[in-house]
Amino acid sequence: MFSFVHKCLLLFSPEIAHSLGVFFLKIYQKLLVVFSKHNCRPAFSLKKGHSESLVFPNRLGLAAGFDKNAELFVGLSRFGFGFIEVGTVTPEAQEGNPKPRLWRVEPEGLINQMGFNNCGLKSFQNHLRRLRPFCSVPVLANIGKNKTTPNERAIEDYQILFKGLVNDVDGFVVNVSSPNTQGLRELQSVEFIEHIESAAPRKPVFVKLAPDLDSEQLIQLCRKVNESPRLSGIVLTNTSRAIAQRDYEKDQGGYSGEKLFERSLECVAVARENLKDGKCIIGVGGVNSPERAKKMLSQGADLIEVYTGFVYQGPKFIKNISQELSNQSFELSF
């Protein structure tokens, strides 16, 4: 059934296909919730000496951007994901950039200029509180600033989101690298990471970085995260504006897909050289096969996320990769 629905969805334009996919997933999820006999939320936080740990049943997760409003993660978790990243959420609801803002490109790629379209913190929080008890894998919230918030006040938006969601999610991914909110990538700085560090709650907190950083910038940011007792690691990478411009002549938006894989792999390798073993790397970008997932792990990633491969290949793709990684659980101390 899922394979048939997936093939039909690819006949529509990308954003319409996504909306239809959301509709069908909500029906599937509703059935799961109605027929659940018990609360299946795991005891994810375990005492380990004087620290705590978060257990991922397998190393494959879904990247942010698919379940923008934390409405689908229960259904998505049943496809075989070991964790789900929801969002990006901002303090206030916003519509994002004007349409069209999502394009399919060959080979198996997407260019998006979405602009953090989301329902806002209050609705996002309500969705989590209603559905989180039925999800048996960790849920991370990807958080960002509102479009109208100037960079000099951006930390206030992240503080609001940390405070509002700390009891509803298992960890955070701080998004300072989307190319679709003007000025956001300027927050990829040591100074702003220091602000995030001071605001971070007692939960795993990751910083998501762009593939378009040069090596020296990436090393500096990795070393800052490495020094921080409050930050758990880095997500590498977000979408690439450089590839969108170079290969597709798109002056706006960011590219995701198989062309991003080699650059993401390079970034993961650089990060691993500059992060101690206790810091976690989530590798994402162009992972569209079990072989690529294993290669990402071999270069130093602790966890893997997918998005575009899932869009093009459907739930069977998740099953294939998760089976390959089924014996590879991961425990993150914080």
C-alpha cells in the first residue's frame, strides 16, 4: 500500500505531493494511536554514573523538514527510523517564502526555498504533548529564529524554544545554517555558539552547520563545540546554496540530494578529527543507499539522517537501510 501511494505522489508537484503525503500519514497515524493498547514512550533517559544517556535503537533518523509541525512522527517512526527530527519550529507561526519554493532536480535531488514555514511554538508544543506518548524512539526538535527577528536578538528566539520544549522532546538541533532565512547563516560563528551554550538546557543539543563553510570555518566551529560541556555535537550538513547556484543556476534556495554526499562526507571527516569521542556527529546529505550510510559511519558519523532519499524512494528505502544498521544502536551521554 505504501509503495503504491508513494508512486502516485511522485506524479504531483513537490509541495502538493508533500501535502498529500501528510494527509495519508495522518490517517495511518490516527489508526496507530486509536489501536495502541498502552503508552509506548520509552524510558529514554537512563542514569549512567553522574550523567544521563539517550538511547537510539538504531542509527538511522529522519532529518528536519518533513514533519515540520510535529504532526507525523508517530507514524513515521513505524517505518524503521531510530529517531525523528521534527521542525524547524520558530517561536511565532510563519508562512515561509512565496510559492513555488520546492523543485525536483536530477539526479534524485531537491532544491527548497521554504523559509521555515511552520505552525509556531504553541501549536507545535500541543502536537508533541498529544502524540509523544505513542512514539517509541527519540524525538529531536529542530529550532530556528523567526524571519522578522534581527540577528542581534536571535538568541532570544532560541531561548524561548529551549524553554518551551525542554519537557516535550529528547533533544534539540539548533538550525543556524538554512540558506532560506536572510542572514541566518551569519549566526554560524564562535560568538553565537557561545550564546547557544549559555542558553542550552540539560538535554542533548546539536548545532546544524552548512556544507558551504570553508574548512577553516568548520574547524573553528567544531573546536568550539568540542570545548563546550553543554553541547552534544554537530549535524552535518544542511542544504547547499553553492550546489544550487553552480549546477542548477538557482540564486535562491538550497540543494539536497546525491550530489551533496561527497561534501557532507568531507565535513563529517573534518569534524571527527576535531571532536573528541564523547561528542556526537549526525551525518546527513545525499545518503540514498545502505552503502552510503555505512560510508558515512566509517568516516566518523555516529548517527545518520535521510530526507531526499526517503522522498524519492519511499518507506521501502528506510526498511532497507534500517535492516542493514539494525544491530547498531547508539547511546549518547550528556
